[in-house]
Amino acid sequence: MVKLVAVYRKPEDPKAFDEHYFKAHLPLTKKMPGLVRWEIERGSGSPMPNAEIPYLTAHLYFDSMDALNASMKSDQGKAAAKDLMEFAGQYVKLYFAEIVEGEEVI
Amino acid sequence: MVKLVAVYRKPEDPKAFDEHYFKAHLPLTKKMPGLVRWEIERGSGSPMPNAEIPYLTAHLYFDSMDALNASMKSDQGKAAAKDLMEFAGQYVKLYFAEIVEGEEVI
């Protein structure tokens, strides 16, 4: 399993950002082919002084890097990327990651 | 659901770091009371130039901030934190996050 991770720093207008993110951008993201799971988290603090706390982080899961690359090249992926750059290009950093270990504790 | 997220930048000796992380530190982390799920990811690239790609990121899930705070104050939490600062204090940033939306796509 791999992820596309989008880390957003705090925007100048958080209310307008959230409005666009949840009502327009996230629905576009969810149309990306091959998406198998997503998780949106809101940074809420840190036990360390001076830590950078992301405002919002989106984790988009795909079965493989091939599936993720194909999704980013699809019409739906291009539409999501275009919207991202227009509304949050100055706030977002993207990276890819592989899940190396994960488990639910029963 | 909330998370404690540990973001590690690339260490000077990745082989020694991985050896300690997976054989010593992660087992200590898994003993923390109230841990309900974990996910370890390895940064693998970025579609953006000059993006900071985390070397390793650990997501530790708890039912609530109360449960997470209690876990960090427990003997097991203190043992994991002590080990963390000793082997990776110069590489790690910690933050808390709340899961605001997440779903499996069936």
C-alpha cells in the first residue's frame, strides 16, 4: 500500500480554506481512480516546543505506485491537481510514502 | 480518533537508525496503553520539486486526547519517549492530530 500525502500549513483565511477544501476539493479527490482509502487529519498541538504543526493533512491510499501514478495522470487526477494548485498552491506540500508496517490492535 | 505523529528526517546513518527503530523503539511504542492502531510509512518521493520528504513517519492512534495523554504519562509511554530522545532526538518532530474524516472505499 502507498499514499499520496498532502500537508497544508495554516492558510491566511482558515474559514474560506475549509469551505473550499471540504465542499469542493475533497469531493474532487475522492473521484480519483484507484483510491482505496483516505484519512483527513487536523493538527491539534505538540508535546515539543517550536514544532511545526500541520493545519490539515490528507492521506490518500492506493494499492501501488503504479496505481497512484495512473490516478494522477487520469482526467480526475488532473482536475484535483488543478483545483489544488488554484486554491492552496502556496500552502501545500505533497509527498509519496510506502506503508512499511501497520496493524489494528485488538 | 486522535494520533500522535512522529516525523523523522533522514538520519546520518539510516541502517543503524532502522535497526534501532524496528528492533527496539517500535516494540517499546507498541506497549503504550490505549494504542488502538499504528501505521509506519517510509517517504519515497514527491511530485513537487524541492519538497521535504520525511524519511519515516509513525502514526499512533488513540481513541481520544485523554487516552493519548494518559498513555504518554504511563511508565510505558515514558520508556518510549526516553528511548526516542536518546536515539533520534535530533531527527524527530512530534505533533498531535484529530481524524476529521476517513473512509475505506469499497
